[in-house]
Amino acid sequence: MEKKIKILTISDLPLSPSGVANQTRNMIEGLLKTGKYQFVSLGGAIKHRDYKPIKTEEWGEDWVMYPVDGYGNANIVRDFLRNFKPDVLWFMTDPRFWGWLWAIDNEIRKNVNMVYYTIWDHYPPPYYNKPFYDSNDCLVTISRLTDDVISKVSPDVRRVRIPHAIDTETFKKLPEEEVTKFKKQSFQQSNRELDENKFILFWNNRNARRKMSGTLIFWFKEFLDKVGHDKATFIMHTDPKDPNGQDLKAIVDYLGLTDGQVLFSTEKIPGQALAMVYNMADCVVNIANAEGFGLGTAEALACETPILVNMTGGLQEQVTDGEKWFGLGLHPVATPVIGSQDIPYIYEEYVSKEYFLDALEMLYNSSKEERAEMGRLGREHVLKNFNIKKYIKQWDELFNKLIEENGSWETRKNYQSWKVEEV
């Protein structure tokens, strides 16, 4: 029997609902189906009920998850390197979480390939991240913008672009009669009467500052003031009391939008139910001021629902392929430079209220057939550029190439922990 490729992953717990977890799980399950891989996952970013190893019935010993606080620490990683002896250490999410890991890159890389699935939302190129990026065997980027930024900061590090992927078997166009039935049930549960012609705007995001959740409610109220408060409903799939965001229920109360104009979906729901909500919506919106990719809008396109987005980060390559449009993209009107001690400079991008209201009204006044055509083209775009099969194939090719060229443990090559510089 051929020896399996061993991968140690560090990310959000893969069974949790975050975007990072979603893409980690997509990659792992897809590669496990080839029969060539074995995974150990350090799963963090959530509060765990206990720290017992987690196995699935389908994959057994080939995939074991270990809950950790944060994303673990150097000693935990050393322990798993010693006992699991992976060929690749794969990790994902914002670089500010990984300083402790790059601090021991010389210990790791003398035996194992380090692959960082990297996210960066905007320009200018973050040269302050160069020591971090240079501490990897390969940088895998999630969008064209991320790829361009990384290419300028660390041009000498191997780089591959693998965009996030959508499960198009789960997220797809569903039969109209099923969607109508679900729509009626949803409104009845909210004690609302369903108007078949009511325009439904949907937002699926974390209630966090950069996601502009409160702004959207204020702007939606102005839209209703113009078209009529009985003509549209805004459904927000989020935690309205998230401590990282605004108190959205307080905003709704303040604006008097308590008669079904804004509804909250707060329960964690499986992909099939989420796909039904995307199908129920006339448009899915995301005007975040920075967005590395934005899974919710890509899932909506897979369900043939048009999107209304800020032309920032990964959102801009979802709404158009450069020729066709799969919704409406709003060009920012303000691009301030913000930052912190860890991130000295980065752009944020803000759209104007006027542009947003004009675009929303344009979609509202368009026919169902026009919206359906945008959505149909959007699914074609997802199938071509963000599909799971392509995603898995790219990861499989990359891991095999790295191991073939660089080896691991006894066969490790093409890495040295020092360099000579002229002073």
C-alpha cells in the first residue's frame, strides 16, 4: 500500500460555521476522497466545550481534529510534528494570528513544508508582512488582489492562486414550488403575511464593524421611504447582538422598522437551508469596506441570485468577469488609509449612500426575468472559476509538487535556515 501524504492543518475548527472553517473542510474532505491523504487538524477560533479529539464516522483515523485555544502554540505544534510527522504544515487566516508560528519556522521547515493559505484585503502592499511571508515554502492566495499584493512584497517565495470554492451541489437553483413553500413557512414563523411580490434583500455576514451592518439598515430605511414600507423586506442572517458589531435590534427599534421591514435569522442552519434562503431572495448584498473573498455572495451566485457589492477585494471578481455582470458593483467613493500598531497602513473602501440607493432601486425595478438572467450567468461564473473540483485538483497538485521537489523529514531538501548577505 502506497504511503499516504500527511498534512497537519491549523485553522478555525473545520466543523465550525466560519468561512475559514468552510474552506479548510472543503480542502480536507476533497483530498481524503482521493484515498491518498491523512490529516490532523488543530482547530481553534471558538470556545470549546471540551478538548477531546474529534473523528468523523466517514474518515476515522484518516482525519482527527484536536480543539485548541486560539490557534495553539509553539509547544503544541512541536508535539504534533514529532508524533504525527507530517509532510506539510498548512495554515490559514489573517497573518496577525501567526507571529508565534513563524517565530519557529526554522524548526518546522528543516523537516516540513510550510504552506500558508493567505488572505489580504487591500493595497498598499504590506511590506511590514515581508518577514512573515518569506518564512514559508509556499504562499497560496485567495483572490487576484491578494495575489498581486503578495507578488510585490515577497516575489521570491513560491506563490499559487487558489480562490475559495463553492459547493455547487448544495448551492444551486431550487424548484420554484419548493422555494415558495419555504417562503410562506418562513414568514408565518415570523408572524408576517407573505406578499408574493415583495422584494427580498438578503445579507449573510458576521455582524462586525467592517461589514457595515448598521449602515445597511439605515440606508434600507431610506429605500423603503421611497418605494413603500410594504414593498420590501431585508433579511439579515447574523447575530444582531454580536459584541464585535452594532446592536442591530436597537437600530431597528430606533428607525421604527418593527413591522417586518427587517427580519433577523439568528440560528446556525445547514447549507441546504441556507441555499433555500438564497433562492428566496431577489438580491444578496455585501458592501463591506474590506473583504478578502466573501463566501455569502459567491454562494448566492451559485443559487442564481444576483448580488449587490462593493468593488473591493474578492467581491469585485465575483460580480463581474470583466465582460458580463452578475449583479451590480459599486465603486468606492472614499478610500481612507487606516491602520494599527500591527498593521501600520491599509486602505478601506466606502461606497456612497446615493450609489447604493440608486443601485438597489435599479434592481427593485428590474423584471424577474432580468434578475434571473444575471443570476444564471452568475452560476456559470461560479462553475467556471470557483468550483470544488478545481479547488481540490489545485491543492492535490500543489502538495504533490512540493513533496516531490522538497521532500520531508529524511528526504527534506531545498531549504536552508541561513543566508549570506553583504553588509
